[in-house]
Amino acid sequence: MKFRPATLALLMVASGITCLGQDEAALPEILPLDRRIPPLGGVELGAALEAELKERAGKLGERIWEIDFKSHIADAGVLVKAVEFALKHGEFYSEKEIPVATEMLDLAEARVAALDAGEELTWLSERGNIVRGYRSSIDDSYQPYGLFVPENLDLSKPVPLLVWLHGRGDKITDLHFLKRCLTKSQAFGGFVEDQHDAIILYPFGRQCVGWKHAGEIDVFKAIDSVKNDYPIDEDCIALAGFSMGGAGAWHIGAHYRDRFCAVHAGAGFAETKEYQKLQPEDYPPEIEQTLWQVYDTPFYVHNFLNGPVLAYSGGEDKQKQAADLMERELKRVGYDLHHVVGEGIGHKYNQESVDEIWAWLREAWERGRNPRPSRVIWETPTLRYSGYSWLQILGLEQHWDGALVEGRWDKDEKVIELDLEKVTAIAVKGAESESLSGYQLKLGEQTIDVTDPGFAVEGVSLIRKDGTWELGEPVEKRKCPGLQGPIDDAFMSRFVVVPPTRDPSNAKLARWVDFELDHFRDRWSSLLRGELIVRRASSLDSKDVAESNLILWGDPDSNPVIAEMVEGLPVEWGDGEFTFRGKTYAAGEFVPAFIFPNPLNPERYVVINSGLTFREGHDRTNSLQNPKLGDWVVIGLDEDPNDLAPGRIEASGFFDEEWQ
């Protein structure tokens, strides 16, 4: 499939929105980009069948929209969406897949009928393989997940949950994923299909983005959905996956170690440079190398000291490289990795290895997670992943320079010892109804007493001033958890796109915005499996500003929302030019793109002129689906967007900790 600007342009014109400069007709069309994931299917449905499926899906979709206030409506919505997206993006890859569309619509129809009639929702009490869904808080899309509920599992009491992350499947889109979840056991290559120890959850992870970006958030939203309907033991949730799923287990396990009682990574890459066998002459720009730290697990290796982790590799699998690397990295911090190796095995499991791993999981479930450990250690280069349990980092000396904190909590002595490296602010959180009044906080040679103010102190924050720690809140307008960049971070929580409402000031800019905005819309739909929430500037309301990151396109002349906040942005637009970071650029030759705290609501982001920064050329391997641009970039319009960049990168970088 090709991405062309015509589709969005027609939509915008129909809505009274246009960003076509007067001289744009004289400019050549930007060459369309080939879609790599998911590939275009080669199966023709025939006009009659395609029309029938579209009509049926459309009618069901309308009914779902009418009753979308009902609980569990997503369980029907994901089925209809799967068919709609397969038709929209041409995702039929063999003749035998065509009946699957009818099967999903039949199931959706039955579920809608039950919801309409207020009947018992039978799929909530079914055992075996089940398909479910939730509504994403990021883009309001329906996202699917699968479940295996063992026949003999006692659901009258809290039960363990195994979160199983699937491997790469370029063609395993919503339709195919749902069918697979209905028909076979997926965890551990099918070697545990008869287990009765735990419910198994199969998140979708937005299909094929390496469990990164919105795919990472998908894991936790699916867990939350399952917890709403099944008695899941919060302290007995284990994370596991194989291949791309093993890669996801490495990075999600490192980033969110306090959510899981155990982490198992099977045959998945753990970082970028060594996995790609890059030599110095092959390294990408320094900004991109820096951003490897977002997902490369070695930058978070200390976090695995907080709980058990087990790796698996086939002895003949080239992806054994990842577990060997992590074994080396963990040894560096004093941890002996439990590494199961299937001798003589390639990229798969065998029964003997799975038996050993499953026994290890049973032990982890029996032991459970300690939600309030007496010792916590946490390593991170970014406030996106800010801490573990009761110890949270609120400020860094410098992003991407690596921070390390350790806390030891002695409840008998009412003392908390803290070792802090490269941080400027932290929070210590007591349990619910547990007061920290009377505690001593020891930070090296310094001691801080938490005095009794006459009410329970369930948590305290500390800031560092001139080398000394004191009780207090971090200053405003600093990078903080959830507001730290880079650009791609804006797309991991709810965001709203606002296109220009009139011609940008320059035809070249109009041409570029047309293409890049339409490219973002198509890429979000085909790769991230959702639809952009788009608002006209005149339709943006206070709720959007309060709850969403704003993704604004154009300049102050073409976009009223940019004009409204322009005084609070780090760029000055003038007559045919703009000044950014002390340098002036011709507006017809360059365009600024950046992420910044929204001047209209500093607790949310604004992004100017950018969508996802990884592109089609990076989809060849999930290890390259990382952020490619930092907090800001100046793009030269003398080169057209391609599958690696939105144009020529004139300059790019990061704002400092004060967003300067």
C-alpha cells in the first residue's frame, strides 16, 4: 500500500480544513512510501463479497456506537474492527482467511444481541480459549486480547495470571490474531495447553512494534481489563514471551519490574547495537544512539535485582545472543541469571525446557510478589520509567546520563536509608494508612527527620539544593515523570491531532504538512491499529486540553491553536522565518518540530509538526522501532520525506531538565 496526501486533504477540505498553498500545484508530488508492516495482501475478495462484508460490518459498527456506553462493548467492538481494518488495509493473505471475517462478524452479532437484550454475557463465564477487548485510552480504539481459562481452575479465589507476549508476525493483524487466540494454545509453543495453574493472557501489543510505544501500554490495559472480570491475584502476575515477545519481556520486565512476581524472556533481543552487529562506521546519528536507552535493557539491568528473572534459548538459535549478553550484564551487577538452554534446539521450545520453566513459574506464584519490599534498587536514564514500589525518582541531573538509587526500609527502627546517584528529586511513599511521621531519612552523612504534623504522612518528597537534601516538591517547569520527552512519548498516552485550518505561510510547508500528516494518520492506522482523534481548532474543548496531549500541525498563521499558545513555545515565528534555539531559518526552507509542555496545560504535552519518528524503513526489524528524534528537530525541506526521515535533519537534540 502507498501513503498519499490526497486522502487526508479530501477529508480536510470536506470539513472546511485546508492546508494547500497557492503555489502547491506547481510543486511535484512527494513520492509515496511502501508499507512494510502489515504487508498488502494479494487475495481479492470479489466486489460482491467485499460489499457484503463492508455493509454488515458497517451496520454492526453503527449499533456498537449506539450502545458504546454498555460495559463489555469492546468485546464486540474488537471483532468488527478486525474485519473493518482487514478490508481497509487489504489484509487477506490466503483464500482460507476469507471465512474468518464472517466468523468474527457472527460472533460480534451474537455479543451485540446479548448486550442489547441485557442477557447474561456467556463469554465471561466460558473456559478454554476466549477473545476479548478493551477500549484504548490513547486513541479510543478497540484493542483485542486473548485468554485461556483452564477448565479446572478454581475461580472462587484469587488465581495467578501469566501474561504471554507473542512473537513477530507481519501478517498477524487483528483478524488473524483473534482467530489464533480462539483456536490454539500459544504460550511456550503449545507445551502448556493442559496446565491448570493460571489464566493466560495474550495481549495484542498493537501487532508488530516490538511491545514498544502504544504496544507497551497495551499490556497493562489488557491486564486491567482481565482484572475487572476475573479474580486475579495482584501479587501473582508473571510476564513471559518468546522471540519478539521475549524482547518485550526483557524491556517491559526491566521498566515495570514492580508489576510482576517473575519475568521470563525467551529468545528475544535485549538491545540494539550488538544484536544488529553494528560497527562504529555503521552507527546512526548520536541522537539515535542516545535514544537506544529508551528500550535497550542493559541500561536498566539493576532493576532485575528486585525479583526473579529466567531466560531461555535454543542451543542452536542465533538469538541466544541476547540471553548470553544479559547473562554477562547481570553478572556485572552481581546477579546470576537462570538461563535454560534447549540443547540441539533452534528458535523454539522443547518439552523438557518448558517443564523446567513452568516449575520455576509455579515457585514464583507460590512465593508471590512483595509489594512493599524492604530493599529497592532502581536504574534508569529517563523519568518515563521512574521507580519501583515505594521509591520513585522525580528529577534527574541530566536525562540519558543514567541514574541509580537504592533504598533500605527498616520498619522496626523507623529508618529509611537512601543512596542516590544523579538524581535531584525523589518521593518515598508509605503504604495506605501507613504514616512516615517519626521516621528518619538517612542520605549518606545527612539525616532528615519526618516530624509529626498532626496527621498521617503517607509519603514525602525530597529535593536537592546546592548539594543538600531537604523535604520539598520539585520546582515547576522541570522534566518530571510523564513529561520528559522525547517526541514519541506523546503517543503513549491520550493525544488529539489538530490540523491547520487555512493555508500555511509557504507552499513548500503546505506540501510537507499535507504529506506528513496524512502519513501519520495512515501509519497509526495500519501499524498501530487505531485511528487518530482529529479535532478542528474550533472544536477543541477544555476537556481535550485537560486530558490529552495536543499534536498541532502548521504554524501560527495556519493553525489557531499554535497562535493561541505561541508566546509559551520555544520558537518565534516572524514574516517568512522562524527563530529556534538562537538561530533564524527561512520558513519556506525549514520546519521546526518538537515536544514541549503545553502552555495551555503544562501537565500535558504539545507536539508541533511530528508524528511517530520511526518510519517504514525501520520496520524491517523490531529492534530498530525506537525513537529516532529527540525533543526537537529542524527539518530541511530541500529533501522530501522518505522511509527513514521526514526530510533532511538540519539539527536535532534535547531540551535540558528545565525544558530550555
